[in-house]
Amino acid sequence: MQVDESLVRNVVQQVLARLGKDAAVPPSSNGSYQGRFGQFTGVDEAVAAAREAFERLSRASMAERKRVIDHIRRIAIEQCVELGTMEMNETKIGRLAHKIEKLKTLGERAPGVEFLRSEVFSGDHGLAVIEHAPFGVIGTITPVTHSLPTLTGNAVSMIAAGNTLVVNPHPSGKRIAAEGVRRYNQAIYRDLGIDNLIAVITEPTLETAAAIFKHRGVSLLCVTGGMAVARAALQTGKRAIVAGPGNPPVVVDETADLDRAARSIIQGGAYDNNLLCIAEKEVFVVASVFDAMLAAMERAGAVRLSAAEIAALTRVAIQSVGEGEHKHDAASKEFIGQDAAVLAKAAGRSVAPDVELLFGETDESNPFVPVEQMMPFVPFVRVRDVDEGIAKAVQYEHGFRHTAIIHSTNVNNMTKMGRAVDTTLFVKNGPCMAGLGMGGEGYTSFSIAGPTGEGITTPLTFTRERRCSMIDNLRILGK
Ligand code: NAD
């Protein structure tokens, strides 16, 4: 009987992992990492395995690349309930239905090989063809807010472009990241005989992230997360694609369809308990429709907190962090991604468990306005007119160039705000996710590279240009 060495190795690894032992096993007898299914504790090994996978992928056809991606898509879609539930149980933030939906959406809609293209210059001196080549191994950092969904979208787009990846997931989402990677690699290996296209660090730390950042075998970085990781990636000296933090403002002017605006703000602001980086975080409403807008929010099912309740919530849900000039307000971990009912309780109010969003009037000095709260309470601030609303939106977007939203039927106001906010995503008259193709046009990615300018990432984001020139020949037009 022939024994598949890789499967034996994998079983051994899983047993060791269950026993709490270091699951790393040395390369197989032929010196390869085949059979590890992407599970690594050490960065050097992970990069070596992903490099080996890159060499193999480089010899694969485009049809085979597509087959690789189809396995990732199929598993993300077919196993979204099981994997989404595992992510919810591990991270304990957000909402189960949305954890499931996010994974399925990334499986269905992350941009794949169909996004690749070449350009041609054809003229008197022949042809120049521009092609988009892979970088190699991409060092990838993913957030806790969508651990496996971000990894899945990254993997689809990066592999579509011919790269492989080494992932340092957020420590609080490491188990679901590793499990997803194991399933993806296993399916790919069984079908195509290539393993470790995705290598995950199973015990990720800041040290392993730093080791990935400076590893010579890593050709490109893609980080998705908050300010600290964005800064760290930009200081490495390597090319980095940075999908950084957001604090998306919403402006509602006097021409808006207020009921539509309310439904949109609830849909986007409450999604996964406000964990999305694109989610509505603070709303500026023109004074003449302010009271009507608050009434529309209540009609649409959100619960309004009183000033005293907001003060009570603010005291516990926002805390001061850092020292000296670095001292600033931040969302308290205890409340990030928790249900509206949990926040309401902290505010001294009891609401039904199915309430999705809390809101209330504040002025701009309330820390919920500048802070990226990532919890389902959204402050509403009264402004004199649309110009003041736009000015405040610009101020509290903090120059992240991430996402901004307007509800209006006045195209001049939309244009004015679009110009002023200068964000990567600008959504008009819909919930934030419509800007990522969920209920709006366009494709979906959970890595939105504002600071470094690549925008909503696609396979082309993870490529470098190569030009191939034929001099004085092969142009079949003209003389
Ligand atoms: P986080 O910044 O705490 O962590 C993100 C990742 O970076 C994690 O893997 C973490 O371990 C790592 N990390 C943190 N500091 C690091 C450092 N100094 N060096 C190396 N790695 C470091 O963020 P989070 O709570 O996981 O996710 C929420 C944040 O991510 C929010 O700010 C949100 O806006 C942002 N985000 C942005 C996008 C986007 O596309 N622009 C998408 C999702 C989330």
C-alpha cells in the first residue's frame, strides 16, 4: 500500500497541535514543505514554503490559477456557516449572520484572474506589450474585525496575480485564519499538487509581523488594520500597500430622502456591529431637517439615547490611551463589536435584543465623533447648513482618505462634498457597503488602500509592470 507522506505529516501535525505542542515539523524527506497545508510557527519556514509554492505557481497555466482560486471561493461559500461561526466564537465581536455573509461575499466577489489584463502600444516601430507580473511572496497582515474574510479576499486577488502569501493574522483571529488556510491549501493540493500558496503564522505576534516585514524573501507587503500597523509597514523600507483606518462621516442635507437615509445608516452603521472600516461612524445633519432625521431613524428601528444615557455610555465605552503628546481617546475593547443591547445596558437602558443600532444627538466635542468606535452607537451632530456639514466631515475623517457618505438629492452638494473629502470611497444615497459592490456597482475587497493610493485592491494591485518590445515588426496594420 502506498502512503501519502503529506497526509501522514498533516495528521501528525494536527495531533501535535491538539496536544498543545509546537505543530511545526521539519521539511519532508525531499526538502519540500508539501503537506504542511500552510501551517507554520516560524517566519523563515513560512516564507521558504511560500517561495517554493511561488516557483510552482509560476509554472502553472492561467487555467490552473483559476482552479486554485475556485477552490478558495467554493470553500468560502459552501462552508461559510461553519467557518463564520468559528470566527464569531473565536473573536467574540460582531454579529454571526454578518460573519457568515462576509465570508460568502468575499468568496463570490473578490476580484480574480478576470481582472488581469495587458496593454499594447502599436505603431511604426512595432509593438510594445505591457504585462502585469507577480511580485513573489507577499507579507500580509489581517485584522481581527474580519480575519478569514480579509485573508480570503487577499488570497484570491494575490494568487490570481501569480503571487503567494505569508499571513500574520491578528492574534485574536488566528485560529480561524489557520483553519481557513488549512482547508484552502488541502483542496488546492489534492487537485493541483501545489501546497502552501497561503502560509499562515499560527502563533502570530508583533515579532513575527516584524520578521515578515524585514524578511528578504518577502517582496511586497499588504497590511490591513489600524494606525499602528499602517505606520509600521510604511517604515520598513519595503513597498507596502496600506489599507489603514477610517472614520467615515455622513452628511445629510435638507434635500435628502430622510427615510432612505435612515435605513441606509442603520444598514451600514449596524453591520457586524459597526466593525467595517467603511461603516458610518458619525452623522452631520443640517439643522432644518435634524429633528425629522432623528424621527426617521426611530421609525426605521434604531433606538435613540438621551443626553444622560449617551454620557453614561461614553464614560465606559471610550477611554483615554497613550501618554503625553500621544494621549488620545480610543474605543474601549470591552465594547468594540458588541450588540446594541450591551451598549444600551451600559447606558442604563434596556432595549430588545434585536435592536441593531443606537443613536443620539451629541455635539462634536463628544469623543464618539472623532473616535473610530467600531460599536453600534452613532452620534448625530446638528450643523447650520451643508457647508458646515461638509467642513466637519472633512475634519473628522482625519485625512485618512478612506470613506465618506452623503444623503442628498442636490448634485451640487454631492459634488462639493466629493471634492472636499477626497476619500477613496464616496457613497451617495446608500449604505456604506454599497460602495464596495454590496448593493451598489463595482467589486468587493476588504483591503482598501487609502494611504498608499491603490484604492480597493484587485489582482492588478499586486503586480509589477513588465514591458516586452518588438522593434519594427509584428504590427500588421499599415505599410
Ligand atoms: P489592529 O491595527 O489592531 O490590527 C491589525 C493587524 O495589524 C493585526 O494583525 C495586528 O496584529 C497587526 N498589528 C498591529 N500593530 C502592529 C505593529 N505595530 N506591527 C505589526 N503588526 C501590527 O486593527 P484591528 O482591530 O485588527 O482592525 C480594525 C482596524 O483595521 C480599524 O482601524 C479599521 O479601520 C482597519 N481596517 C481597515 C481596512 C481597510 O481596508 N482600509 C479594512 C479592515 C479594517
